[in-house]
Amino acid sequence: MSPSEHLVGADHALLAPSADLAQAYDLIAAFATPNRVVAGHRAFILDFVTAHPDALVRTCLDGHLTGSGMVVDDAGVRVLLMHHAKLDRWLQPGGHADGDANLASVALREATEETGISDLLIDPDPADLDVHPIPARGAEPAHWHLDVRFLVRAPRSAKMLGNDESLELRWFTPSEVGTVDPDGELSRLVDAALERANGADPV
């Protein structure tokens, strides 16, 4: 199956909402990776979800599941990043599951809302996993985001609109991503998404 044949749109049955945390757990458990860092993230997420039956909702104060999408252009050579207004960092679109265990659906919804691009497609199998701390802000304590990350493809005619969650949206080549990614975490996701988009096996 080619990469393009595995992409689905928002109305596809594979993206139907679900409240079953086991669906998210099984998706993460099935994600195979030779990368030791990502494998460590997978183990952390699975242990967390096992210990927190409310991991799908942000009222789980220790942390919660999120879904994000690395938007790749139609040619498979550039990625779309947003300069996040609250975190003041360049990131991929994404957000809280808010009760939806279909994390691919979450990622596609967030990518659509945050970029304003219509007709985005998503690969429903994860491209990457990440665990990162969110600092305390106001009454919200410090907590973990357990992020399941997907490849999202933009159409050739993609037009960005954005929303108030970002200061700017911009297309980046992989080499340009390095200039806004001091710890290399974002570059790992970019590499995984571009490899998936172009049919290469992950390394």
C-alpha cells in the first residue's frame, strides 16, 4: 500500500469518535519503533494510561493524552509549523483529546482548526510518540502531555488561515526546522513524518 492510499479524511469511518480509552491504549501499544527514546515514551504513556483511567480528559491533573499532526505539503518536502502564542515556540498543530480516544481524529481536528486548511488528510497510524512536561500556569499545576503524533497531508491548493492560538504559520524545510528546534525533539517528528509521507521505513 502506498502512503497516499493510507490517508483518510475527516468523514472516514476510521476517524469516528470513541470514548473507549482501550482504543487509544491499543493504538499506542501497537506502535513499533526502533528508536529508544520513542520506545521509552511509549512505555511511559502505557504505564500512565494504565494508572489513570481518566487520561483522556484534561481534568486528569497528573497529565493527559493529546493528539497532534505534522502537516506535510503535497510535494512531501516541507512541513507546516505554528508559532504557538502561549508557549512562544514553533510547534506542530495539536491539542487535548477531551474525551475522544480516537487520537487520529483529535490530531486532524486540531490541524484543521489551527491551520485553517480544508481537505487535510491523515495517516491513522502514529508516526511518533512524545512525553513532555507542561509548566504550571495560574491555577493549573504542572503536568504531562502524552502526545500521539500523526502524519497529516495538505492538498496542493492549501491556503493557511490560522487562528488566535498562533502568532504565525510558516512552511519549513527540514534544515530550517533546526533553527527553531534547539533540543531536536521537533526535528525527530519532522523526519518521521517526511519518511512516512514518502514511503520510507522509519529509522
